[in-house]
Amino acid sequence: MTLDAGELERLYAYPAADRPWVRTNFVSTLDGAATGTDGKSGTLGGEADTRVFALLRSLSDVIVVGAGTARDEGYADFEVDTELRARLGLAPAPTMVLVSRRLDIPPALIARGTVVVTTADADPEAVAALGRTLEVIAEGRGEIDWTAVLAWFAERGWNRVLCEGGPSLHGELVGLDLVDELCLTIAPVLTAGDAPRIAHGDDPVHHTMTLAHAIEADGGLLTRWVRSRHP
Ligand SMILES: NC(=O)c1ccc[n+]([C@@H]2O[C@H](COP(=O)([O-])OP(=O)(O)OC[C@H]3O[C@@H](n4cnc5c(N)ncnc54)[C@H](OP(=O)(O)O)[C@@H]3O)[C@@H](O)[C@H]2O)c1
């Protein structure tokens, strides 16, 4: 199927929400692997997935990513559709939010004015060192207090939250039932092996999702799933 830019923008528009809406974005093989044979996810997605990945960034206020993914995938500078963002009244670029306990932050991200989310009991020296160039949000002892972090986002009007993983961070957000929607590209590939899934955590949960759309592209599917929250 040919993907029309306007139609994609409509399909992936954030809902009008008066709170931070947490969208996560992943690619997975048919047998549920979150990484290809090179241990990265980029090799799984085709051209359509790349387009949607970029569009989701362009539609977001904030991009949240675990330090593991930032390190493994070599996160660095990135471009967004500034015309689209201006049309939607968004800031010129989304803010990158890096989640880390050890505070081993790739230098390329430090240069971008990234915000770092960590725990309140993180190494004070590392927090102080980072705090000289970056904003550090330290919430929660032992585990990050995500409710407090999202309240912090809300204060800044960051309601369009995009989380790009990885599986550890995603598993935690799923476990806390904070994921409002999942954008999942299903790649037409079988891998077997012992690759991680797109979410893992200590305790299994059962959260039902409703299909918003499924588009055939590059032989696979671009899907969007919204959390079913019945009162
Ligand atoms: N298929 C996909 O769409 C997709 C998407 C993203 C990533 N991936 C793949 O997933 C793999 C990485 O997986 P991963 O589970 O290690 O990724 P991850 O969740 O990005 O990274 C884990 C690390 O991030 C930090 N972190 C995450 N959640 C945290 C939390 N709640 N509190 C404190 N720190 C937290 C910690 O960093 P510190 O070590 O700094 O404390 C932790 O060691 C890579 O191979 C990547 O290619 C696939």
C-alpha cells in the first residue's frame, strides 16, 4: 500500500488529552523478537516503519528512551519535520528524555540538552555532574516514581509522550499500566533465537488493547493499539 503523508498524520494524531498520553513505539518479528540478528531493532523495520518512526517523533513533545537503548542503538542528533510541528503549534523539536539508574549517558545526548530521569537515590556526584549541563529529574527511591515524572511532564505541557523503549523500560511502564497506546510494526520475519520481546518485567500483567488500525506495508503491518480502559 502507498502511504499518503496526510493520511499517516491523521492515523497517528495524538488524541486530545488533558494529561500526558503515553505512546510507545516498537518493531517486532512475527515470532515476537524485538531485535534482529545484529542485536538491534533497526534491521527489522523497512521503509514504512522508518517513516512512521520519524513521524511519531515529529508528533511528540517528548521522546522517552531507556539508556540501554540509547547506548545500543547509538542515539545521537535527529531531525524532525519542522513544518509539521509549526503547523501543529509544537515546539521546534521534541525534548529527549533519557532514563538511567547508573547515569552513564552517551556524550552525544549530553550535547543535545537532554533531560535525564533517574531515581532520588542515584549517585549524588553523578547527578551533580550531569546537572551542570542537563536537567535531571530524580523521583522515587529504588524505582522511578513515574506518576511524579508524568506530573512533571504535565506541568511543562508535555502531553504528547513518545516512549521508544527499550523492553526493560517498556515492561515497567506496562506493569504500572501507564501505556495508553502501542504503535507496533510487525515485520514479516521469523528469527527464533533468544532475542528479547518488546516488554519484559518481573511480574506478568494482562492489559487488553483495542486495535486502532493495521496497515499493510513492506510485506508487514503497521499497527496501532489503544489501551482499553473501561470504568
Ligand atoms: N524492537 C524495538 O522496537 C526496540 C526498541 C527499543 C530497543 N530495542 C532493543 O532493546 C535492547 C535494549 O533493551 P533494554 O531492555 O536494555 O533497553 P532499555 O530499557 O532502553 O535499557 C535498560 C536500561 O535503561 C535504564 N532504565 C530503563 N528503565 C529504567 C527504569 N525504570 N529505571 C531506571 N533505569 C532504567 C537503565 O540504564 P542504566 O544502565 O544507565 O542504569 C537500564 O539498564 C537493544 O538491543 C535495542 O536494540 C528494540
